[in-house]
Amino acid sequence: MPVQPGTLGGVPAPETSIPRAALTRYLRELQNYVVLRNEEDLFGNVERGGDIDLLVGDAELAERLLIQHLGPPIRINRYSFARGYFFDWGHIDLVQTIEWQGACYLRTEAILEARRLSARGRPVPRIAHEAAICWLTSPLWGGFFKKRYAPVIRQAVEADGAVLEQALIEIAGNAWGRRLWRAAVDGCPEISGTWIQALRRAVWWRACFRSPIRTIQRYLAFVMTELGRRFAPPVPWIAISGSDRKGRSSVANEIVHRLAASPYIYIKPIHWCPSVVTSAQDDEPLTHPHERAGHGRIGSGLRLVVLALDWLVNYWTRWVHLRTQNYILVFDQTYFDLLVDPKFSVSRGGPWLARALSWLLPKPDLVFALDSEPDVPGHRKNEGALVDEVQRVLRAYMLERSTATLRYVQSPSITPPAVTTEGSTVHASWLGRRDAQR
């Protein structure tokens, strides 16, 4: 039976409107925190695709209250200094320290002690602290100056100038702190965008001078967290498998198009086509209307090794970095597809070598197999229903992973589905690290 519009795999689509009442109750009950940015239009900022940044004194308590009021998030990003919680309606960050790669440049205790209440009754940093945080976060982490915060800096110069000047000196040292202050007074804080490397060095060494042991500990925690994100990325990657290459590409592109607007997903298509396969294809004429570049004949164990190396190098030099930046990658062809493609033949010694290489290579977390053949009439008719199912499975998989990390939330029991539409079938499965090693 075809899936009805407005559903995901036959179940009602998740609610994507902002739960204003629940968020308001959460912020009222939460103690010892400040809204770091955009408090004057908090909900509007979320509706435009922004997030809510809260600096909290007790991250564990803040997390428990968050889940109590808003339910389990679809996914969680854990950094050494913050945690990000992604829901169907938006994204909340619970920040523990204001730092850059282990260098804490504004103490959490100082910010919380000096906080003030906004016109809407929410705790926010004093204007000098808010300006310093808004100003320096983008240059330190992103390497650029964010122009939207220039008015906040000007307001801080006028209303809280002495504290802002002292804060900048504490953050970057006497020389660079005064240079930042002069740029603020002169109304040109954007010039700091040309001082990126010097600012980073000044901020890091200033933090190390104030608290060398804690700064080194934080730096090591940052490094270990980043390494962990590479070996166990926070988001899954997807592969579309099947005999119809055009169908795989079409479904992959539709997945990317459909999920691009999701508040909890950053998604990117990957079309992997190693040159060794294309070269092999050039050795023989096309005999089937659906053959195309990217298929070839594996004639030796050496070619298998070259394909595996191409896959491995691409993963560790390109794809894993996208995954650590929270991009869900969607593949319409993988190394493992080539090994089972009937258009390939594996010479003597190939099967055992292929199995050995497959065991060693990184594998997608979720594989969706399209069972329909290219010549089946209407095999793309219900492509939208297939994409609905992919979206449902992806969301369920991420929710299961996130709740598994929360001790006080029961992880849902999820079964990989198989949904059939007119002329097409998609089977979903996922491979954990233990599964891959079996």
C-alpha cells in the first residue's frame, strides 16, 4: 500500500513547531545559567534556523531538566566544553566553558555572578561579557568576524566600556587586549578578522599563563574528544544499494533535497567513482542500455587493492572530516557495491581478498537496498514513499543512539523495516561496529 502524504513510513510526521510553553517552563525552572545570544528574539531566532545557547553552571542538571521538559533529542553532539541537543523543531546548546581549544578566556563563574535580567525576565550576561563572547567566538573558532554582532560591541563600549576593556585585556593580554579595545572604540571591530592567528596565540597563551595545568588538561580533553568524533562520528552515513544505478542516484538526490531543511540534519551527497573503475569500463564496449561509467571488470587482486585504497584514502582524508562537522553523507555507490555487482568478475584469489578488505574498510551505518529492477514499469513511481521510509529509519536510528547515551531515558526498541510500494521495495539495515566484525 502506498504511503500517505504527510507521513513518514506510514506514521504521522513529527511535530516541528517550537514547543514555546515547554521551553519557557524549562528556562524558568533552570537555575544558574544565562542565555548567551539572541535572547531578545529567542523563539524567532530558532524559527529562522538559529539555535539557543545557554551557559550553565551544572551541565548534568541542565541536561536532566531539558529531557524532562522537552523529551529525548534526536541526536546529541558532545564536545569537551559543550553539548548540543537536536530536536525536530530546533537545536539547543548547553555550554559549560567559554573557551577555544582548551583555553578558557572568560570564566563561567564570573559570567554567571555578573548576570542581569533582560526585559523579558531571562538571565543574560552583562553587556561587556556578551559583547566579548559574541565578538571572539567567530574569529577563534571560525576564522572570521561576524558582522551581525557589531551593534552589540558598540553598545558595550557606550554602556559598559570599562568592564569590556578589562575583559579584553584579561582575554588576550595587555597588547592584544588594548588593540581589540581600540578597534571597538574606533567603531571597526571587523578589523579583528585580519588578526586571526595572532589572536588565537594570544588567547591561548594568556589562558595558559593564568592557569597552566587546567588549560593543558582542557586542551588534552579537547584533542581526545575530537579524535573520538573521528573514530565514532556523531552522525551516521547512508548508502543506497541496488542494481539500478540511476534509481540509486535519483533516490539519493531526493533524500538530500528532502532533508536539507531539517533542523537536526546537515546532509551531503557523495558520488564515489574511482578512476580505476572508469578505466576498466573503457576496455570493453557497452552491451546493456543501463551500463554507464563507473562499472568495470575487476581483473586482478591488485585492482581490488587499488579500489580499497581509493575508498580508504577518501574516507580518512575527506569524508570523515565532513562527518565530524555533523554532515550525514549519502552514497549512491560504495566499494561494497562493486564487489557484488554482476558486471564485475573477480579473478583467482579475488574472493578471499575481497572479503578480507571488506572487513577492514569503513562501512556505512545504514544501507537501503532498492530491490526493483531498472526495467520494471513504474519502479520510480513511488520514489517519494521510499524517501519517506529512509527519513523515518534515519530519524529512528539517530534517536536510538542519542537515548542510549542518556542514563535516565529508556532507549526505544527499533526494528529495521522493509516497506513495499507499487513495483519497488526498500530494505533498511544498519551495521554497528560489533556487526561489522562478525
